Amino acid sequence: MLEICSRTPPANLAAKLQQPADLEALFVSRLRSVNSVPLIVTDVWAPPHHARQITAEKLRRQGISEILLAEGIHFEHVTEEITAVAADPHVATLLKVDIAAPLLKMVRIVTAKGGVPVMHLTAYLTSERSKIVFDLDTDLLNTPNDGRLVHNVNA
């Protein structure tokens, strides 16, 4: 674990968490490694009403999703965006890659019943060491919610 604390999130994240911009939220930054090989850097923001369930001790044994599920929080919806980015100096150092090396960036917003945000996760990983796998039930296939490509031509 790199960091766990309460702090005021950036305004754009506070809006995604549906909370006032000046309200603190739980921030957890982690580096996951296997056999000393860095695999993924994650930054998670959780609204303050879920923060008390997420502790450093629990995070040594479980992921945040597992902790929240064990506390009886039922996830209703997940929105995930995956993009390619250049590694900034901080993430490059953690993942032991060159600055500006290509990385996958995954942003996930998880909501509970009623569309209430439970967490906002940003993850950085290299395609050389990791892959992202989707496993969808057939009832979601051939629907508008089975995934889509979104293009940003003004970037």
C-alpha cells in the first residue's frame, strides 16, 4: 500500500462520487506486485460513508471490492473506460517502465442500489505484464450495454 487517508478529492472526482466538492473522501493508492514485479497502480476514492469499512489492516488481505461486498454493499452497476496513456514520472517509477511508456488506463465507477457511487478506481498497467478480460453473461450480450467504442476526435 502506498497511501491510505481521508482527503478532499479533485472537483471532477467529487462530482462523480456525487458529493460536495469540499467533503473529504477515502483515498487509497496501491501498487500490486508479484515476485517483486510491479503489475498495477490503483488509486481508489470512496465516499466517506463507506470509508469506515475500508482499513489498512483489511486491505492487506482483501481488495476494496471484496471489503465492500463483505459489508453487505451490493453493486448494481459498473462503468469502465479503458484508454491508452503515456506513463507520467510517478507511475513510470512505480511500474519500473520508461517515462512516456505506453500504459493501459482503466477508470471504473461502481454504484450501489439507486445509483449511489461506492467507489471510483483508476488503474494503470502495462500490457506487457497484464491483460483485461471481460466475462459477460449472455443476457447482456446484444444489448446497448454490452460495451461500445467511444471516439474522442477533439483530444
